[in-house]
Amino acid sequence: MKLAIAGKGGAGKTSITGTLARIIARRGRRVLAIDNDLNPNLSLTLGIPAERMSDLPTFPAEIVRLNEDGVYRLAMSLAQICGICSVPAPDGVSLLVAGEPRTATGCQGATHMAVRGVIGAAPPGEGDVCIVDLEASTEHLLVATAGHADAMYAVVEPYGKSLETGRRVAALARKLGLPRVGLIANKVRDEHELGSVAAYAERHGIELVGAVPYDECFREADLAACAPLDQDPDAPAMHAIGDLATRLVGGGGPAAEHSAGRVTAPLPARG
Ligand SMILES: Nc1ncnc2c1ncn2[C@@H]1O[C@H](COP(=O)(O)OP(=O)(O)O)[C@@H](O)[C@H]1O
Ligand SMILES: [Mg+2]
């Protein structure tokens, strides 16, 4: 299963992607996490020590080649790519960091096409999960990168511009023909905010696949330069992301079914 996580900058894509990846891996899946942000920081959310962030390997320049038809294509197998630049993260997650364009032309499109190729090459099926933290990029890049995903989810905060971005992402994902598209509400402070995201989703015919409460554990993790899941594994947001994982890929091992139902979030009391 191949999941792309998109949304406006600051919405919480990286926080949710990294935590989801670890929770899914703890449940017995093989997880490949891909950081497709030019300013990569998924490693930290995955629990890789902050001091390693600056020298993590990124995609090699030879990962793609420019074909005669003018299109970049993957020039290596996934096994070769992982052999060169995958980084082991806690709970058995493997991390690939796309990084800055390093092709001769320095073209960012080449990096996005490499990510697209890697998603395409990732194993299909329920046992393996590939999860991509997409940069808050312009629409054509989103199209280029996420074309081979099975699902695209937009992380949205409960306010207008963030929701609008989510709607645009969902429209694009549908245009791409991705089988599953939805919104993940993040930083939800109360039932009223959850209700407003749910109403927006319903109005635009987009599935609301989960909700994560506003949680101080993220700020504490930021300050301590550690993963939110290590900072406070029992925080309400960690439980909410656990529920989200169940809804996105099922609860247990490879045979688990998708779960469905109304989205609820363990919300802190208002006040
Ligand atoms: N549910 C949440 N509650 C509180 N703070 C959050 C939550 N999710 C993310 N954050 C914080 O919001 C900021 C942006 O999150 P990040 O995951 O980096 O966003 P993005 O990858 O979409 O740019 C970070 O400081 C992060 O700690
Ligand atoms: Mg990010």
C-alpha cells in the first residue's frame, strides 16, 4: 500500500507521516518512508537522532536518467537505491530522503520524478507500506510525484486556507485517478473545530479519514529535538494517529481489513 501525505506547509504532514510510519511498523508491516521535502526533517519525527540530520544520504544523481523522449525515468532498482541511501529508523522503518536535485541540470523535476519512480517500484500489497511526506509543492509537482500512490491524504488544520489546500489536493488526486483520497484533520482543539472540518469535507464530497487533536507533545518534542512518539507515546495525539493508522491500512498484520466508521478524536477539554 502506497500512501502520499500532502497539505499546506505547517499543517503537520511530517509530524503525522513519521508517527504513522512507526505505528504501522510496530504492527508488523514493512514500512518504507520517503521524505520528499527540499528541507527534509522526517528523520527527526521518525526518531533518528537530530545530530544525524545534516549528513543523511540522499538520492544519488544517477537515480534517474533523461530519456530520449525528454522524460526522466528511474535508472536503478529499488533494492539498489535502498542499498545506496536508505537509513534504518526506529521500529524497523526504512527512510529514503530525496534531498536536493543533484542531476547535472539541477532540475527539481528530476527529483520529483525519482520519487514518483520509487513509489512505483515499491512493493504493492498489504504487507508493505510506502508512505511519502510530500513537500507543500506546486500542483504539477504533486501530480508528478504521487502518480503511483494508492491513496493521497491532505493534512488540514481547521481553518479556511488550510482546508482550501486540502480540497485542491483532493481534486488533483482524483484527477490522477488515485483510488483513495481524503482529508486528515490536525491540530483540532475541540468538537466545534472537528465539526467544521467534517462539514467542509461533506460539502465538498471528500472523505474525512481521521482527526488528530492539538497536542502539546509536538511542541515538547520540537523543544527536545526528539520524535513525538518517543516524547510521549501515551499522548492523545499518538492514540489518534494509531486510530488513523487502523483506518488507513488496517489494524494488524498483512491480512487486516480496512476499518471504517465515523471519525472521532480524543479531544482535550475546551477552555
Ligand atoms: N496535532 C498537533 N498539535 C500541536 N502541534 C502540532 C500538531 N501537529 C504538528 N504540530 C506542530 O506544527 C508544526 C508544523 O508541523 P510539521 O509536521 O512540520 O508540518 P508540515 O510538515 O506540514 O510542514 C510543528 O512545530 C509541529 O510540532
Ligand atoms: Mg514537513
